[in-house]
Amino acid sequence: MNTPDPDFPAKPHHFMSKRLSISISLVLFVLVLLLSYALCSLQVDRSTQAILADKNRFLLSKIDTMQIRLQDWRRTMLEQTKTLALSESVRLFAADMAASDLLDKSSRTAAPGSDSDQLSLQDQREHMQQLLADIAYQNDLDRIRMFLPDGRKIVDSSSDAADNHDDDLLVRQAVTSRTLSFGAIHKHDDHFALQAGAPLFEISGKDRPRVVGCLLLSFPMDAALTNILQDKESQLRLVDLFPDRSSVFLLREDALQQLPLRAGVAGTHSLDFKKRPAMAGGDDVYSLAFISSLPNTLMLVASLPAADIDREILHKSMQIYAVGLLTSLGIGLLLAFGVSCLVGRAHRASAAYFKALYTVIRDQKQVLDSVNDSMRLGLVLFSATDGVRIFNPEFAKICGGIPQEELAGKSPRDLFPQEDADKLQAGIERKIKEPSFDGVELALPGTDGKEHLYRVSLYVFLDRQEQDAAKEAPLPESVVAIFKDITRFRRQAQKAQERQHHLMEALVCAVEYVDPNLVGHTRKMRHVAELLARHMELDNTAVLTLRMASQLSQIGKIFVPHHLLRKSGKLTPEEARKSSKKNIITRAVGVDREVSVDVSVIEKKQYADKTLLLCSDGLVVTATDEEMYEAVGRGDTPEESLEHLLELSKQRGAPDNVTAVLLYHE
């Protein structure tokens, strides 16, 4: 490429005295000490963060383990609750109890015959109590109770156990929210338990059925809590944030304990990893906590003793500062010796560096010029105002007989025919305004006397040269144009398209040869497909694809036995069932502008007191004539006969649509 050699300025020489060298050495030593301290502090901070991040990841893994263990218990609990809450017998009993006055006879006057109904409900109540007791025993539940929406207890699997105020609150919460609700983990006899309230909905087709009752299930928690909190590498805690009853559950010496929660934790949904007081008192810890999804009052907490982590951080910090101090002293001694040696060498090294740099740049320029000279692509840099600035020999060949030394400064209108020059100039101006614009195509005369088609790719180029003392404005934007001869490729594409067209025509002729009824059909299908594509505003590629696909719509007829397509006279029943013309309608709607319709006349007397069945091939291919005759005979009315035919086609898996018309003659 014709570009000027870079002009490097001469590098000035510098001289340094001995006193100045000593001063510079001391300053550098102090700077090294400060830099070393800063780097050590930064490294200490990074090490601290790395240690804390490692501990954070460790506690996250413990939280994940706790969550998995809690999910295993929750899955079993939800399955038991859902199975019981969705039981139709339980829901029907709750609805009957809600509608009766069995629990409040004194407030109502029983209607005639109500005594027997209430006696029946009383029997159901005793049966339901026994059923709930059996379910509680089989599933290791402490207790199962059923309540009405107003809080009145219907059934209790443990009739001798006492109720408390929390039961009413849990029932009200479950009925109001219409979802599964949980109470606090509490002490039940000699173990811990958790109550869950599940609403009971009436059996109806409504989108929002009415709540007819509520189930309270008491789940033993000792085994689940022990499994969740068991870990020897860290301190695991389970915090119950139930309002006014917050507490912490932990394992000490393999014994499950419940302790009061430290103030200030209730109301939070998560605790970031950091140093804080322990949940239940004691020494500070580094802890991490998250609220479980269900029950949403339980917080999973994992922690490590803060003293152990702080000791590890301090040990690592002392190591880093010791290494930094020794390194600073070593660097200081080297600076004192090195400055005096490097001062004299600096000038020679600089000169040698710039000389080597110039040699590299010169060699790179020679390589670049060689590459550009051998390129088969025309390369030129157009300025919006100055015309041609840089070009390669291939571009000079494209421009024809214009000498290379005369190309500089010429505009596209000076190089190419008027129409092509205007097109290129418009493309350059558009590229400067629209960077997303790709390029243009030009048809230019070649040196061989033939017209060549070029694809001109445009790229924005901004050259900001050095400004002089008057501080001139930078040069305007320019555009790099790459000319690629695509004549041969375009001709090959046209030939390929012609071969494709001839192939399609051959296939169409083959189809029309095997089935004379399709003469002209493919042409009309192609025309209709193209009209639809144009109406849908599809691109040219999609239109071409649809044209090709429409011509192949009947290609399968080539593989149909020719004797069936060309057979004169009637087909045998087996041939008719396998014939590709079994669904032909060309004699009814036709493929030409004028249609010759086949018409058959049926004499009334010929089919007197008989039934006529007209049906599509969706029914014919799935049933024999005898089967269709038998299905029609099973119906007392035409509608019933058609229903039998339709059911027969469904059972056989009809491969096509089924249309049938049944005519009765009376």
C-alpha cells in the first residue's frame, strides 16, 4: 500500500549528578516502603476476604444440607396432610357437620325427622374419630383433630388430650388464608411437636369452593430436628420465628435443646455472613441464616466460632507483613546499587530501543505493502472531501488505464462511469451517516472488455493526524472501500438456479405423466402459493421456497402403481381402498378454468326403502363395508347411526378427517 514512512523525532539526552542520584534513590526507597505497605494491606484484605469467602461457602453448604433434610421431612408431612385433606369422606363429613346442629342443639329447634339424621351423624362422628386415630397411629402422628370454620371441634383422635388457645388461632389462620398453615414448635408431653392446619373444601365444581372445616395435625419433631441439626464441623441452629414464641433449637452432647432467642432477630428473613453475637447467647460467631420456604417461620442457621476464624486471619496477616518487610529491604538495597548503574545506561538503552522499534515498524510496513500488493481485492481509502487517499495496485487495475500516480485525490466521479460513480458516492455519504450500512454493487468495465460485477464493502475510517501550531481541525471522516469481483460467483448462482428450475420441471412432467388428471394442476398450485406468499409480504427466499414446495405437492404419485392410476373401468374394492385417487375431487372442483363435472343419477325406485351412505376416505380406510353396514343397522335414527359410524372411526384411529351423510328414503 502506498503509505509514507513514519517520521520519528530524535530523542533528547539527559544527564544526572551524583547528589541527584542519591536523592532519587532515597525517594524511591521510601516509595517502595509505602508501596510495600499498601500492597501488603491489600493482600491482607484479599486474604481476609478469601478466608471469609471460604467460610461462607462452607456454611452455605451446611445450610443446603439442612434445607435438603428439612425438605425430606416436609415432603413426607405434605403428602400425609394433602392425602387426608383431599379425602372425599373427610370433606363430606365436615360439610355435613357444618350443616347440622349436632354440636349446638340448644340453639335450634329440630325439624321433623332430624333426630334420626343427627343419630346418623353421631355414628359417622364416632367412625371418623376412630379413623383419624388409626391414621395418626399408622403415620406416627401425635394427634389429628377436625374443626368447623368457626373454631368448634368436631373430632379428635385423642379425646383425652386438652386443647389450647393456639388451636383457635391456627384454625382461623388456615380458614382465612385457605392454605396450609403452621404453628410454633412446642413441647408435647416429653417431645417436640409441630401443628399444621389444613383447610377442608366442599366437593363442588366451583372455582372457589367454600371452606367447610379444618384439620389440625400434630407432627412429632424430635427425629426431624435431630437429623437437621446433626453436624460435627459447625454449629447448626433451627430458629422458630413464630410470633411471641420465638426460640432456638440446637444439639448439645447429642441432646435436643430449646433456648430463648436473642432479641433483635425476630422479623428478619435472612442473615448475611458476618460476625455477630450467637443466637442463644455465648461467644461471638460468624453465622449465616435463611428462612425456609415451608414452614416459613423456621430459620436455618449455620455458624462457626469467631475466635477460630479471627486467629486464622491474624496468622495470615502477620505472614504477609513479614514477607513485605523483607522484600522492601531487599528492593531498597538493589535500588541503591542499581540507580547508579542504570543512569548511564538509560540513554544508550533508549536509543537502542527506538532504533529497534523503527526497524520493527519498517519491517512491518514492508510486509504490509507486500500483502496489499498481492491481494486480489481492490482496497482504497476515500475521503469525504479529498477523494482517494490510499489504494493498492488491484484497485488501480479496476480503475482502468489511469496511472497510479494520478489516482490520489480523485473522486469516484473521476474514476468510474457516471451511474456507477453516483451510486458509489451515495454509498460513501450514507456510510458516514449510517455506520450500519453495508455497501453497494457496481457493474464496471474490465480490462478484458467485458463487464464485471463488484461487491463494494464500506467501512468507516477516522484518521486524526498531528495538528500544527495553528491547531487545525482533524481531517473529516473517511471510508475504506473493498472491491471484490463476484462476477463468476453470480454466474454460478444463476446456473445453479437454472439447473434447479429444470429439475423441478422434470419432476412435474413425471408426475403429470403418471397421472394425466394432474395436467396443469402443479402450475396452478405454484401460482396460488406465490400469490399467497406475496400477500403475506414474505421475503424473496420464502417466496422461492414456497414455489418449489408447491410443485412437489403431488410427487408421491410417482410411487403409486401406474396401472391403478391409468386403469379404465371400476376398481376392485381392495384396489379402491389402496388407490391414491380414493379422495380425488378434481372431477368436482377441477383444475382448469372450466370444469366438466361427473354426474350420476340415482333412480328413486332403484333405492326405494333403502339407506344411502356418503362418506369420506377417513371412514372408508378404517372399516369394511360390512362393518359400516352393521353400524348403520344398530341405530334407530339417522343421528344414532352416524354416532355409531363416528365411534367406529375413532376406535380404529382414522388417519384423515371423517365426513358422512346418511340418507333415508321413506
